[in-house]
Amino acid sequence: MTGQKALMASYGPILEALYDRYNGPAFLTPDPVEVLYPYGETAEREVVAFIAASLAYGRAGLIKRSLSRILPLLGPSPRSFLLAADRPSLTERFRGFRHRFTDEEDLVDLLFALGALIRDRGSLERAFADGLSPQGRSHLSLVPFVGLIRSRAGGRPNSLLADPSGGSACKRLHLFLKWMVRRDAIDPGGWTVLRPASLVVPLDRHMHRIGLELGLTMRRQADLKAALEMTEAFAHVCPDDPARYDFVLTRFGIRNDLAMESLFDLCRKGGHRPFPSSPLTRS
């Protein structure tokens, strides 16, 4: 057994115990994924998911506040709204919008591009399927998919569209895929074109810190290579669903009531002590 396989074998029972305890609605807030739950149809949910994931940078409270401004203006059917919307009407509706580095022009370009792509291909899932890589992880298929969106977004740089061909971890794009492909108590799913086994772990600074502390990656930069290293590490535990533990682990970087040092201590001890009966809260 290789070093990493042995390491992940020791983490496996702990990761599953964490999943059983924390992968549920009680630990959902604050997380933007909950804005997807009112949308029962996949065709609606994929639109909301792409918008929500694209804005998922910065504090969770700020993300949800920005989404609370956008989503009501899209009405009960965001898909139908975007299919009918032109650029001038979008500009008028979202005038003055700002989310950290994102201004109204970036948002309007993205919304217009999503509507244009859905008109052309029928859905975001079909557009993604057109560039689906027959093998390998999902980052390979994101390159043509984002290219389709960018070609309809005016061609200029956009803070809401990362470049999956440039070596970036593209956390927000992989978060979108995780929401749409996985299905459990947190991720609502809906897409069938991609298997959970092909997903890449969405890598933000919290997950990167966890990866460094627990030896899942040696890369000091939170880039695509680090994301792929961590994904392969988790695949030793759950090859059919390497992104399975993303939600529960990132609770320790997002929620003030869960202590990351307690998480590290628990994982380092592996199976050498019982899983604690009380939550891993801050003292």
C-alpha cells in the first residue's frame, strides 16, 4: 500500500463519520446551495446554480445577499426570463448591481450569455455535453463549456467566468458541477451527463488549508494541480464520489461554531480513538 493510500485508509472512517454527522440541513447555513432548493426542475435549477456558483466568492453572507437581489428579479422561472431577455432590459433591471469585484456589466453579460446558450442548445447540460471529454476528470470538459458561454458574453474579461484552461482551481465552476451532478441531503443534483466519479473537488482557501494540514497535497498554491491531487486523495476513500466530503470539511472553515483544529486533531489520530459524541465545536 502506497503512503497516500495508507494515509487515506486511516482517514476513511473519520471522513465517513463526519459525513454522517454534518452532511445535513442543520449545518447548511450559511451556504449558497440552499437558494437552489425551491427550483424543482433541472432546467431551472441549472440556471440558478450557475449564477449562484459564479458569485460564490467572498463571505457567505455577502454571497447570499447578492443572490437575494438577483433571483427575485428573474421571477419564478429564471430560464424563461433569460430566454426572453435582451441586453438593454437586463442592463436596466440590474443597474447599480455590485458584488465585490463584480459590477453590473459583468452580471448582465453573464445572464445574456446564459440565455443565448440555452436558446442555441436547449439547456446548459446539453451545452456541457457537447464538449464532454470521454475520459478524465470534469476540468477537461469545462474548457469548451466556458468557451461557449464566453463567446456569448461579449468576449471581454468577466469576473464571473474563470478560465479553466489557465491552471486555476476554478473553484466556482467545480462547485456548480458538484451541485448539479451529486445528489444527497445537500447537493440537489439533476444532471445525468456526468458521473460523480468524474468531479473535481472545489478548492478554496479553507479546503486547501485542510489539504496541506492533512497531507492531501504538497502544493502551496491553491491551483488546479492542488485540486487534482486532493481529488485523487479522496478517490482512494470513495472512488465513485471523490467530492463527497467537500461540504462537511468546509463547514470547519465557514461556520464559527466548528473548530478546524479539532478537525485536524481528530484526523491525525485516525482510528486510534472513538469518534467524539459531541460536535467538534470551539471551546
